[in-house]
Amino acid sequence: GVRARVVNSKRTDLSKLVRAKLASTERRASWWNGLLDGVRFYAGHTRFATTSKATLAGCHPHQWSLPQAMDVYIGFSEGELVKSVGHNVEVFITHNGDLDFFEVGETTYDLTAIQKWLVRATGYPMPCEVDSCAVAGLMDLLRTQGSWFLSVRYAYHFEVTHSCGLHYEIPSKRVLQEIASYFDQAFQVFLGKGNSLEELKACRSDLAKQVSQRIRGVLGIQHGGSNKARCLTENEQEGFIKGAIDAFFNNDLLWAARLFLRRAKGSFGLCVTSSLDARQQMVVGARGQTMSVAFYPRTGLILYGSEQASVKAALGVTAPSVKFSKLSKLAPELDGVTTEDPGPAIRLDLDDLAGELCLLDWGSGPASVSEKNQELPVHTMMNGRVTLTDALEGNVLGRWSKRLVTLEDNPLVLPLPPVDDQPILGDIADIPKALVHIQDDWNSGNSMNRLTAWNLGRQLKNRLTKKLRGDLPADAVDILVTGCEASLWVGEQFVADMHMAFRKLVVKSISSNKVLGLLGQEFTMPQLGHQFTEGGW
């Protein structure tokens, strides 16, 4: 993958800056390595991290480990494994939200401890201090399918019980590579018999016995020049070997993302991709942060974003290289794809309360998922060209069709406004029209805005009456306005206006991120230094 990052200034257009930088980056990549034809996958984030310094190093996409050349086995989607020598391995993520804690060995650690541990566990220095970068480092450890080195490393960190927290001795990369080579040698024996992927999975116990004989005592070798050695007991070695073999077969992109979400605490609007899967797969997820995915089957575009409105960006757009009219020429090569009108664009809003992960797979044939994900529902999208494997962490949200929102040919979805070269001037020019619209809506007598205002007035009257009777403290908050960034600024102005108009009302504003920290997580996150805390509502 290639990464392009830009910093927006007060008077520049971020979308134009990003597109120009992408065009330049793609040209350079084309000259050096060439770019594959077909599907292009772009992942990005249009904000600096909100809990750290605003630096270019903190910009998304994030990557912890540098690209590495490894021997890996590919062909899991085809059911026939082939060894690829010197395969490029790297992980990129984009993350909207906060990573606060992560569980290792049934103990939950804070972000700082995890960052220090990742430096030792991956062998790479921390690229930047932002929490999102640690998400990339954790995905480096969890996405292991097809690599014996990565699977061995994963098993040592997550399948072996360490008695001293995160401060245990970690084998050097050389030792881990040596152990991985024994796994590979034993695996080659079974692979050389012409076994299919399913047959290889059935031979796991036999493979474990072969590996056990080969690596006995290897983990007693001194680690990284240390005089301390970590010798595994017989039971630990058995669990370690089984964990590494299971990780080799199971820890694909989706299962790795599910493992991360189960162990992590915080808020997550996620996009995850690995060079091992990028030719046909990506994962998007949500918990504690919104995430929407829109499918445009007529133009071949899929958009994702943390704002519902953002995925409308392709409305009315024609992608010249993927026009629907060309499908008829491609029909013989697209198994299961019809040349009928695939229908309008649709949007899926992920479950950000309980948590949801979606694997998008644009490879040929059925969705490629490991046995850990076999029970998940699979939906066909984009006129048969894409499958969506849905991993809901909570209860089923109802029929799939009821969750999809039609974006095109829908009178309730407003079209995109025309592009304005002077957006600030355009916004100022729109103010009189907006005020007229508000006044007309109010004067109509039966608008939802007027009904809402009537209900608000009634509730406030009841609340002030309770204060007069002494049922509520005089300083109790009557109206709490929440928002994030631009919406919070509008909310703060609303609070100021309410305070000027109604002196007896206690009106306050607070960031929605702080509300999430206090009420939206598995446990309260202290909001030190602010007027609203877990005991100060």
C-alpha cells in the first residue's frame, strides 16, 4: 500500500488537496512498481486525532510495523495453499474514536502500557503517540493467517500464560523465526501429500505432534541476549503449538478484527486492511462510533464513512471505467452476475451500540472466511460482485432488508448541493433563504419544529414548577446540550441564547465524547478537570 497525507489550512479545500496528493502518489507508485488493474481500495480519515497533538505523524491511515517480506501461504479463498516467498506484509487502519484499554492474558491494560508492550512485541518503535496507531500494532499481532512466523508470535503472546503481566521475556525475532521454520517443515510434509485446505485442517492434531517433536526445548534458548530463559512446560508447549496452528488457519482479517473488538475497550469506527487480503477484502466496523457503508451497483463504487451524509458523495456520479452499460461485455467473466439493472444505491448503518464488523469481499466465488466465521450470515451486494459477511456482536437487528436505506430514487433523501468554488461565500448567501424557510415552517402551524418547541416548553414549565416546590435543587441542570466539534459550537451558542432569554433555567453544554466516556462505555472513564464527572451531574 501507499500512504498520502495532507494538512488542510483555513482557506483550502481538503477534498481537492487529498485528490491532488492521491493523483501524485499513484503516479509515483505506477512508475516504481506499477498499479494493479481492477479494484482500487482507498481508506482515509479527514481529522487529526482529538486526544493528542495535531501532527502529520498523527494523520491516518496508521501503520505500526514497517512493510516486511515474509514467506506466507496464499490460496485460502481457492482451497489450495501455495507458498509465496518474500510476500509483502503490512497492515493499515483508519480509526475514529478512542482506544482506552486492551486485554492481554485476561488482564486489561491502559493505552500507555499497551503502547510500551507493542514496541517489544512487534520489534518496532512506536511510530507516533496517538491511540489509533496502537490499533494498527495490535492488528499486526492478530492478523496471522498463512504465516507461520506471525502465528508463532501470536501464540506466544496470547496463548501462553505469563505470570508477570506485560513484562515477560519475549523471544528474539531470530528465535521466533527458528520455531516458525519447524512448523513450516512439518507442514510441508502434509502439504506435499497433495492435501487440500480442508484435508490440512483435519490433520491439525497430527501436525501438532510432528511440531512438538521438532521444537522440544527450543523456547529454552536465551532470548535476545538475555540471561533469562523462558522454558515452556509440557502443557504450555501443547497450548502454544495448538494456538499457533489455529492462528495459521483461522486468524484471517475478519477474525483478527473480531478478536480486537472483543479485547478492546473504547470507541471505534474502524477500517482495517492487510496486504495479505487487500486484493479482495477489507473490514469496516463500529462500536461506540457510527459507521455507514453505501453500495452503488450502477457505478461500481462502495463508500464508507463515520457520517451517514458522507456516503452520499457518489449520488449523481458516473464512474467512466465501471459503467453499468459495460457489464454486458463482462458477463461471461462474472459468475452469477446478471446484466439487468442492479438497482439504486443503498446504505447500511452498522450497529455502533453492541458492535458490528463487516467483511467486504470482491473476490470471485463465495466469501473467503476462516472456520471461525463460517456461522456468520453472508449477503450478496453490488449485483453479485461483492459479498458482505456480517459479524454482529449483539442481538440480530431484524431483517436484513429492513436495515438497508435506499439512497437513489428516494424522495426522502435530498440530492447533494452543487459544488461551490467559494463555499464560505455560498454559506453566507444561503443565510436569508434558510431564515425564510425556518419562518415559513414555523408559520405553517403544524410543523414538527413547532410541535417540538411546544413539547420542550411544556417540559421546562413542569421542571421549573418542581424547583419552586423544592422537589429539585435550584442548581440542577434543566437542559444539557451535547455535540461534537461543529455541532457542539452551535450547541454552545444555543446555550448562551437560552441563558439570556430564560434566566431561571440552568442550561449547560458538554462534548458528546465526554458523555460517551461517562455513560457509553463498559465502565466510566474519569473526565478530570471538567464540570461534569461521574459524580457531578
